[in-house]
Amino acid sequence: MNLSDVIKRPLITEKATLMKGTSNAVLFAVDTRANKKEVREAVEKMFKVKVVDVRTMIVAGKVKRRGRTVGLRPGWKKAVVTLKEGDKIEFFEGV
């Protein structure tokens, strides 16, 4: 699997911002087939940082209704990547 295929996008939420400040952790949406080792290698090579820990979880898709029609959003995989003390990844630097 290619490095750019493993990491889809960073997750910028209130919880992610809190985790970045308190535990030096960054959240990513990753490919559902990617394992922890692949996520670790992709983050280290793409952002030139040292990864201490990787935690992954499957987020179930939500059921959505539009009138009588019921649909299901697709599920996705989330990765919480803890960085070495002193390393950081800035997505919106200067904003």
C-alpha cells in the first residue's frame, strides 16, 4: 500500500485539538485495510516525526433518513497517533 493511500486526511475537531495539546496526539482518517505498522511508517515518513504509539478504531457509519428513504453512510477507520515529546505536526500553521 502506498503512503498516500494509508492516510486519507487529518481530523480537525475539538477533541483532536485537545488531544494535540494535552497528550501530543494527532488524529487521522486512514484506509480501512491499513494496520498500525503501516500507519506508523506513513506518518513517520510523510511528516518526519517519531511516533511513540498508534491506536486505531473502526467508526460505524450513521443511518440517515430522507423522508421514507433510509440510507447508511459508510464506516471508516480512525487512527490516534502519539508523537515523541518535542515533535509536532502543524496542519494550519499561522491561521
